[in-house]
Amino acid sequence: MVPFKTSVFILALHLLEGALSNSLIQLNNNGYEGIVIAIDPNVPEDEALIQQIKDIVTQASPYLFAATEKRFYFKNVAILIPENWQTKPEYVRPKLETYKNADVLVAEPDTPGNDEPYTEQIGNCGEQGERIYLTPDFLAGKKLHEYGPPGRAFVHEWAHLRWGVFNEYNNDQKFYLSNGKNKAVKCSGAITGKNLVNKCQGGSCITKACRSDRVTGQYEKECEFIPDEQQTEKASIMFAQSIDSVVEFCTEQNHNKEAPNMQNEKCNLRSTWEVISDSEDFKKTTPMNTQPPKPTFSLLQIGQRIVCLVLDKSGSMAIGDRLNRLKQAGKLFLLQTVEQGSWVGMVAFDSAAYIKSELLQIHSSTDRAALVKSLPAAASGGTSICSGLRSAFTVIKKKYPTDGSEIVLLTDGEDNTISGCFNEVKQSGAIIHTVALGPSAAEELEELSKMTGGLQTYASDQIQNNGLIDAFGALSSGNGALSQRSIQLESKGLTLQDTQWMNGTVIVDSTVGNDTLFLVTWTKQSPQILLWDPSGKIQNGFLVDAQTKMAYLQIPGTAKVGIWTYSLQTSLQTLTLTVTSRPSSATLPPITVTSKMNKDTGKFPSPLIVYANIRQGAKPILRADVTAVIESANGKTVTLKLLDNGAGADATKNDGVYSRYFTAYDTNGRYSLKVWALGGINAARQREIPQQNGAKYISGWIENGEVKWNPPRPENNENDLQDKQVCFSRTSSGGSFVASNVPVAPIPDLFPPCQITDLKAEIQGGELINLTWTAPGDDYDHGRAHKYIIRISTSILDLRDKFDDSLQVNTTDLIPKDANSEEVFVFKPENITFENGTDLFIAVQAVDKVNLTSEISNIARVSLFIPPEAPPEASPEAPPETSSPFVPCPDVSINSTIPGFHILKIVWQWIGELQLKIGSN
């Protein structure tokens, strides 16, 4: 048998090789375990909601099992219950389960009535999503007509979350032209229904057949595909799982490859079942021969935060003023970051461990000050990380079980015995956050945070980068109320020469301002500190700690909204400035920035992706100025401007997730990530409800030939604050990652241009085709590509599978622009039949200066539509003969004596008008 600690080590290495995910889900013998469904603290207490969560998973499990050909089912689920709900004997304390790693969040909708279930997906095809969002009303079954049974919708969302597939419908383009005819965006094409418009005015509505535009041939914008309630087609769940007959995913055989939906665009025309079949889940399972058991549930209730600092005081901590920097960062954590009501203990270690403080509950500034005094004062001795961890367990167990407790472990030293306590760590149920300080911290350190779901961070010895303070500032509770969370507004450092100034501004917006702290550190002597509030009033009262080389000012009450200005003057030393605050209100969600890399290991030459997610509640913040700073193990920094443009590394435009590829490896070892986000004149909250990766909203049903419309999707209030611009400043620590396989300089160019993912095509002037796309770079989305290859075909599959054999467009005059610029190219198809009803497919490939090629772009399409000639105008003397295939309506005017003839006349006139409309379409 493999020893337990060895198996944990192997598991940790396996996890480190994968995508960065906080999820605790594991697939064990076809069953998904460790699913965490969290109830948001703002949801009113309702015990029925817990049963509804159980019901939806129980109903979803057999549906999932059948849809995946007996491969997968839901085995066990943890339901995370808010701390502010009533305590019950059956509720137990969580272990590693937190709101931060919840797979499903049940929360009230930001827009009343918008109960659409959806999944946040920031990655590409086949990559796991972030989280599923459900509302209480959806779980209560109040949206059955719009989304169908909740259990079925949950399977739709699970496919987004677990397997990285996308929707097979398109709310932005519900129909497309194929061979000159309008077709609904659906999968499979065998789903039956009618294309209708619901015209409403003055409280009354009329259902009409959709009309085509005479110039473009396309249906009017209001046109909807209304499915028949009774169907026989079994696919597809990613189109409309709400249809009773739908019990399967689309396969290669029945997938609609022409439909302009996200699944085709993101997954290279592959069906959802093809993507699922390529997943690691699928590869390591075989169909079951028996029916799976029903899911089991555990009820976990959030309790008070319990955290123990485990701080290295070994001799190496004397290098580069590390111990004093530890005291500065520890003081920020104790004075500001850790929440009121938390229990905090402290252990220091060298070759042995020393309990510096038993658990103390923070009720006041006096409690915080007492803990600050316990920070280690001198550095000496060796490094025994396990000794520190074992002492922390002892401290915690004196008052509470270690389940769900947190340990903040900081070390700068090597320790080849660290794997000796992996078993105890795993069994403890504690979450371990690791801080690696300097270039020599134990290589195995990240395994502790990975196996327990903790945060991993790295701080170099470059003081001006403020990495250590950023690491401790990021350690807010994963379960605490958002209104109590410490939010970092600024983090900046600078090495100043003779009598230089460090000047800048910080924006305090209306969503923050409580408990605002300005913290200044220095390396030699106290600088001159000047701070003005938005009204221009200078702020005095900085408390100076000369021994720790820091000063701080706590703004009383709620800080004024606006621009705060600072000026720091000194000579020949390094200064840092950190500003933190808390939300101004328990009811107004604060603007938050969360950042991360897509993986916690990078193996050259594979690129990594930087993500920054900017939100106010569930609303994305658009058009912010977002910058990432990545610092390598040798102290070098790379600055990247992150974009929300739906191109390059960015999966979806205007979703509030800003992204960029990282390719600037310069050494092996640890790298840290920090993100600055600034909202100014252009930044705004998303007002309209964007298309999300979620279950399709069914506009209506055809039941026994009769159209029954559902209520329209809710819209945001025009006076809602969401349409207003926002000014804010935020800083976010995105943790750390480890790079390997990086060659020594000069580093070879092995990075191709990134794939073009937003290619669009339109007919221009009847015979020209206008292409637009976002320019890739020489190295993914950096620099400038060397040239483009554009090819066309009348077969979408030939273009995908035989791109190099497809007809090439002359691009001699097309010179690539810098990455992330808009490209426009107009051409006339040649050597190909392009006539009325012809569908033409186009794709682009970018080439860099060393002839590395990008993946083939998404495939754009145009369908040539030549409008029919307008009929000649009728002369008043001789009305033209109708060519309508319908029999003319009889003249009922001569029957005016027939009882009720007026009603009959109206009916005949209406039928005639309808016939003409249908004939024109």
C-alpha cells in the first residue's frame, strides 16, 4: 500500500499541474463528490429553501445519468448555511468548504424578477467554469414555464461548469440565413415550432407570423422561435432542456454546425457531446451497469472565523529587513484585515515553535493592539515548518475543533521535512494560506495551500513592490459578510532619491469608506507625509511606529467620497503606501476586484492567462482601466493592460472579466500577481442584462395549436444606478504561480499569434464582403502579427477540416495592426460561385515573423440575398392582377342584409391581409 503522506504528495503534484480552481469537487466511481452549494447571507432565512436545494439535485441526478449514457451522477453535496440563520443540531461546522470555493451560489437577483439560472465561464471550450448562480424563486419552482423543471436546468448549468460547453441558442441573433432562408438558431434542427412575433400595445397583444426584411431577407428583430410543447426530438440539453422530450446532448450526428451560437463559435463547430467525451471525467469512467444511489447531503453552517498566524523567525528572516517587513504586514492584518469578532492566535517558529498568543477574540482596538505586541521581535535559528503547524493546531484545539479554521503560514526558508506533517494537515480540516517570502522558501509550500483550499502568495525582497503587505491584505475571510470585508484601494511603492516626492491620488467611492486606513512604510527614516481629503482639507494625526518603520491614519466614521491626494517626501530610501477600507453600507454592494491566473503552474512555452473580475454585486463593471503587474523570482516586473474585448485571452466581451495572455517568462520559480483597477469617465456598470451562459428563457409554447406566451424577460429600471458611470480605485492580489522549463537567456520565440475569436462578416454593396476582427499579436496578444491568411469555402466543414486546401483570398494590401486593434478588410469573392442564396464561410489565420501560425479563427458566414424586384405601381384606372396563390376574399358588401355580416366582413378582411403577408414572406 502507498503510504498516506506519499499519496497526498502525489495528489498535490497532480493538482498543481492542473487549472487553478478552488472547487472541492472530485469524481469517484462515476459519482460527483464534494459539491458545495452556498446560500448567500442576504437571502432571508427559509428552511424550505434547504429542502428545495435537495430536491433539485435529487431530480437532476437521474437526468444527468441518462443524458451521459450512465456515466455520471451526483453523489454527495454540502449545503453551506449562513451564519445569521438560526443554529440547529443537524448543522455542523464546515471543514474546507467556504463561500470562496462554493460551486453553486443561491442569491437574490440584482434585478427583481430576473431569476435566470446561469454559470460564470471565463475560460475557453472544455475549460471548467467558475460558479453556478441560482435564485430562491427559481429553486421554488416559480419559473417552470420559462425554464422548465429546476433539476433539468441544473444539468444544463452543470455542463457549463464541469465540462466547459456553451449555449446552443443565441439571444442576440435568434435566426440566420441559410441558402437564402431564415432558420432558427437551435440544436438539433429537428426541434419543431413556429417563428412568431408578439405585438403588444395598450394592454392588448396580437400574435403574428414573422416578416422578412425586403432588403436583407432577415426576420424582424422581435421574431421568436416558439417551440411546440409536444416533441419527439431528444436533443439538445444545451439548447432547451425545458422541452419534455429533450434528454440528450447534441452529438456529432445531429449537431447543427451552421447555427451562429456560442457552442459553435467557441468549440470549433463541435457538438457538446464531443466536448464532454474529450473531458478528463469521461476518459476515466465507463458506463455503470446499475442505477446510481440517490445523492446524500450534509448541512454546514458558517461559524466565527478562527485564524492562527504561523510566522517564521529563523535566522534568514534577518536578511533584507524581512522580519521588520513581516511585522509591518502582520500589523496591517491585525489592525485592519481580520474582521471584528474573529478569533486570532499566533505561533512563531525557527527550529522549534513558540506560542506567542492563545486565541483571542477581537472586540476592540485594544484586542488588536495586544495581538500586534505578540509579533516576533528577533530572528535566529533554523526552520521547522511542521513544528509551527503542530503548535497552531494545539492553539486552536484549546477552544475549537480545527475543522474550518485557518492558518496563515509565512516562511522564507527551506525545509526538507515539510512532507512529514502532510497527513496531520489533511486530517485537521484546517485551511492553510501560504506566504513564500524571498527566493529560497520551501518548494513544497504551495502543496499545503493546494491540498487545503488556501491562498498561495509570494513576496520578493523588492520592497517597492509591496508584495508582503499585499499578501496579508488579501487574507480576508472566505465566509465573512461582504459588508465587513477589508477592500484594498491602493498599493504603491517607490525608491526615492535625494528629496524626491512620491505623489498620487486615491478614489474613495460611495460603496466604500468605513474604517478607511492609510498606511505608510519606509526603510530608513520617517518621511514627510501630507494627505488631503476631497475638499482640500489636510489630514493630520498619523500614528508613527518608528521601531517598525511605519505610520498609519484611521479615518473616523465614513471617509468622504471623492479624490484623496497624498504627497510623501524623503531621500535615498524606499516608501510604500497602502490604503484599505470597508463597505459603506450593508445594503449597497461594494465594487470588488478579484484576480488570478488560469493555472498555478506555468510550463514554458505554454502561455498563462491573467484574469481580473470586476463586479458590484452581480453586475459587471465595464470600461475600467485594468493593469496587471507580474513579478518574477528575480524581482523583474512585467506590466500588462487587461482587456474586456472578447478577443485574445478574453472569452466574452463586456462581461466585467478583463484578461490577457502572459508569455514574458524570464526565470524558473515563483511569480506574483497584482492588479490595479481604475474606474473613471468611461467606466460604467452594466445596465442591460447581458446574454449569459445559462438555461434558455422560453418566450412561449405552442399547446394544441395555440400560442401561450410567457411574461417577457425583465428589464432593468431606466433610473437604476446601474446605468451611471463609476469612479473607483482598487488593488487586488492574485496570489502566485510557479514557472518551470524556462530556458536561459536569450529565450527563443516559441509563441505564435493567438487565435482570432471575433471574426465577423457582412455583405456590402451586394457583391463585396466586409470582414472585421481584433488583431492578434506576434506572441499571442502582444506585439504585431506578420501577415494574415484568409480562406473561403461554401462548405463549413471543408473550411474547418481542410483549411489549407480552401480558396485563398488575396491579402497583399492587408498589413496587420498592433495587437488588440480593430482590423477591417473588404474583398470580392473570386473563382467561386456567389449567387442568390449562396452561403459563404470565411476564416482567418495569423502568421508571425518566424512563421508560427495561429489556430484557425472562428468561422464567419454570409448568405447572399438579392431582394426581389418591387412590383410595378398600380394605375388607378386598371388595378393590377394579383399573382397571389390564395383565392381572393369574396365581396361581402352585397350581403349587408345578412345578420352579423359586419363581423363576417371583418373576419374575411383579416384573412385576406394575413394571406398577403404570408405570401410576401
